Amino acid sequence: MLQSQNIELKRSELRQRLAELNSKDTLDKEELKQVAAWSKELGALEVRYRAAVLTEAKDGQAPQPTEEQLDARPDAETREYLGLVNRLELRSYLGAIMRGNPVAGAEAEIQQHFDLAENAVPWEAIAPRHIPLETRADVPTPAPSTVQATQQMILNRVFAMSSAEYLGVESPMVPVGEALYPVLTAGTTVSMQAKDGEQESTAGAFTPFTIVPTRLTGRFTWRVEDSALLSGLEEALRRDLSMAASDLRDIQIIRGDGSAPNVNGFQNELPAATDTSAESTFVNYASAAAAGLDGIYAGDFAGLRHLVNPDVARHMASKFIASSSGFASAGSAWEYVRSISGGLKASANMKATASNKADGLTFRAERGMGSAVAPMWQGLQMIRDEVTGASSGQVHLTLIMLWGFKVIRESAYRQWRAQTA
């Protein structure tokens, strides 16, 4: 048996033990210590498992696929499509747009597949790429007083990490037209019947949610003289435009206020959190995290994911509980909630703290996946215009993204309030 398989067995055993303990209503002091120890051991096994898989793959020891994996292989049409996608290069699209020429090869085939305009970039071509730094050997010869400057790689702006996927938001590609999401909201009544007892039919009810495209757009303008002075200027602006658009989409999903053209984000659409009147304690945070367990969308604390703003995260990390309570081994409120839940993250895209108060989000992930959708209309458009500002030597670059958002099952989420002072 391979090392990775041995580690996987240990991980499975630990998960089963943790699930058995977490299924209890209350845990004593020893059980809480055991949960903390097993959680720490599980984290270490995750690191060892990844290292073992990489080592075995390098040495050619990777395990053979199972029958189930072989049965799940894609058909010929899917393999052909994936082959095209794997050959896509974003630079081919951007280069063609810059030159005003159509793309060719796999890039053109994917455009035809989705019936996209020549200046549209399919989402399949957008992926982060590592750009290596240029390195040069040292030259011991003394340099003159006047030397040529060597430009280094342009450093991109940094945005908050996206939390949409973490909150179970699905982002399907949709064709032309409105996106319709019907949800069965009422069903039949079932009952126990005696002999010859009759169960009458009960009408079901569907609630349709229609999402129309909204436009997210951005624009850069630069001078042709600047392009000659700074290498990679246009490419850097293109990357920044794409990342800024992705960041705004995440902000809208989390806290969009619903006032057109803004979408109705989680923190605006979900029922308001219960207000607080005193600074949150360890117990308050533990209770807020546990309150998300409903036995329907989540039957285990590990099925809950929590999202807070950085102020609340820092405050949670500063809150401990007296050792006499039996919770001392759990560490801070941040460590305790993270150890019993399926995730705890901080995001700068959450609503800011106001009057020392801020709301946290809990996602019941165990059965809540797909409870919110953010459909994307295929084709991210990058429009390069060097004609309008030609007389003044200016080039315009406009990005257009069509998308929408809707929480279609609010029961999969819960808002709660923290007070940081």
C-alpha cells in the first residue's frame, strides 16, 4: 500500500471519530481536549497527504484509477472540447484585440462554439498565470556613471480574496436570454393511514426566480507616449481591469444594496441579525457559530462555514474563557470556532464595522450548495479603442461583464451580529 493511501485511511478514521463526538449535544472537558487534539492531528495529516501524493506522482508510483473513475471518463466530444480549452491562451485573445485581428486555432474554435464576437474573451481562457522574473548574471566590470535603467516586472494591485465560492455561490455560464431558476417550495402532505385509509393529493408549488443580466464595466485610458516609456503598461492595465471587475463582483455578492444597478447581496437580502448591547465574549461567538446548526441544511457543525470582517476576526482572536469552564484547551474564540466548523474566514469585502458592531455570515454548506447563483453571460468583452482619441494620442480600453445574482434559498444562510468594544 502506498504512503498516501495509509495517510488517507488515518484521515478517514479521524474524521469518523470527530463526527461521533460532534454529534453529541454537549461535550465534557476530556472530550473537548480530544476534539482539539484530533483536529490538530487531522491538519498535519492533510499536509503529509499532499506531500505524499506529489512524491508518488514524481516517482511514478501514483495509484491506478478505480473502476468508478474509469467509468466517469468523459466521452469523445467532451474530451475534444477539453482539449481545445487546455490549449487556450489568454495572450492570444488580448494580442488579437490589440492588433484588431481575429484569433485563430483553438481560440477561434471556442469563440465559434459559444457564438462570441471577435472582441469577446471566453471565461475558459481566463486563469491566473505565473510570470517568471527576469534574472541576469552579475557582471564584475565597473559601470560608467550613466547607465541604462532595467525595468522589472510590474507589480499588480492586490484585492481581497473572493468569498463567493466559499459561500456556495454557483456561477454557471448561461446563453442569451433571462436565466430562470424554479424552486419547489411546497410539496405533498404525507401521513400514516389505517386500513382503507385514503391520502388526498396536495398541490405542490414552484417559485420561479428570474435573473436578468446587469453590466459591470471598467475603463482605462493611457497615452501612446507612456506605452513607449513603460514596458508592459497595457498588459498590466488589462490584468488590473480584470481583477478589479472580479473584486467588485465579490463585493456585490456579499453586500450589494439592491439599489439598481447594484445586485441584492447576502448582507442586504438575508434577515437582519439580532442586535447586541454588550461586547461579544468567547461564549457569544461560540453560541453564534453553533446557532447555524438547523438539522436540515446542516446536521453537523463541520457543515457550517462562517465569514466575518477583519475587525471581528481580530476581536475573536483576543477572546478567551476561564480555565474553570472546561473550554481553556480550545484557545481563543477564533481557534475554537474554526476547530468545530467547516471553515472560518475573514474578508475585507464584508460590511465595515459601524459603532463597534458588525455582522457575520454563516453558510449551511452540508446541503446548501447552489442556494445562491451568480450566472455569467458568456463572453468577457475587452474593447480597445485607439480611434476616438487618436488626435490626442490616447488609447481607451473598456471591459464589459454581464452577470446577475440571487439568493434562491435563504434558509441555507444566517446572519449574526458581533460587538467589538
